[in-house]
Amino acid sequence: MRRSLPLFALLAVMALPSLALAQWSDNFDGYANGTSLHGVGGWAGWDNNPAATGFVTNAQSHSAPHSVDIRPTTDLVQQFTGVNSGIWLFNSWIFVPTGGSGDTYLIFLNTYVPGNVALDNWSLDLEFDQSAGVVRDLDDPGTPTLPLVRGQWVQVRAIIDFTANVQQIFYGNTLFTAKSWTEGASGGGVLNFAAIDLFSNGATSVFWDDLSLQHEGATAVEPATWGSVKATFRR
């Protein structure tokens, strides 16, 4: 089923003038090779189903030695709290091997209630179609596709502006789509980032690594590359 779990960590409020902002990241390098991620590091299978887990692997990595293997049965969720105002930056890397087939997805949900799909609401269904060799926005057929890059790591980024109710999605260095957060997929959503879902619709393995979500001002884990991306956002 498409469409998880220590919750998102909150930074302590400090006495010095600084921002207390929630932030999260996972590079999978602190887990043993072969670890099932269900119930580990905040991850869980969709609807808390252990059979939908993903596995830590050393077969590929963007930051050595590990990444997560999204296998044909994987539907892996990470939940967040407090991500609902201001500008938030999502960063990740995907490796699609050559010769694979099937569809795998990066999904953003603004509402996620495990075990009650009727209450879930999607903001983004980014599809990586290995058979057709394209990346597409599943819920916006008017968005042009991009060629799927195989055999190397590609950065996938998002800028989510809850004030403007806009999300911008970048594949590599290309701004792929810009659309409403609340109306981006299911429609009738809310200004909240509830979860990400790494979903394989029976596709052959793809790998994700170096995922993070942070407020624009949370410089503690902010990748250097965000400077240019944020400048693009403001143009």
C-alpha cells in the first residue's frame, strides 16, 4: 500500500540568541550492514507493517559505508512533528542501478495516520520509472518528465514554504516542479509535513542515502549546496 519511529528531534532552546529549530537527518552509517529498519532510527514499514521494511546495505553508498536498499516489497516511512511553518529544506540522494525495472517513489505526506488510510493525505508522489527511464510527478501529468539518471548518485531536494504554501522539487540541479503543498497530490491537505515514504511498487532495488529535513535557519546540518538552491527559490 502506498499512500513511523522515534519522532523528529527538537533542538533545545538556548539562552543565547539563536534559533531553536527541529531538524532530522539519517545517513544509515551508524547501523550494522543488513539491519532491518522497521522500528530503528524512527523508521517503520507503512501502517507499522514490518514486512514493508527497508534494509541497510553496503552495496552502494553516497557517504560510506551504507545506504538504504529499497527492495520490491519496501514501503518505508519516517514521521515528523512540528514541521508546519516557515521554510523547510529536504535533501536526499538516490542511486538507480543500470538494468533495473519498475516504479519507485519518493512520497511526501501532510497527514499520515498508520492503519487509517482514509485519513492520509499526499503532497507529492515523485515517481522514478526505471522501465520508461524517466522521472515524473505522478499527480501532475502536465509536468514534463526528466531523464532518469542511472548508475550514479543524484541529489533530490525540496524547498517547502508553508507561508506561501509552495513546494519546489529539484532533481539534480534542475527545478523539476513547483506547486501547492496542500493541493499537490491528494488535494485538501494541511500545512504540515507529517512523513516521507520511500516506496517500491515491486521495482528492483534502488538506494537512498544522506537524507535530511531542516528549517531554513538550522545551519548545524545545512549542506553547503543549499546556498545556491535558496537563492534560486527567491528569484
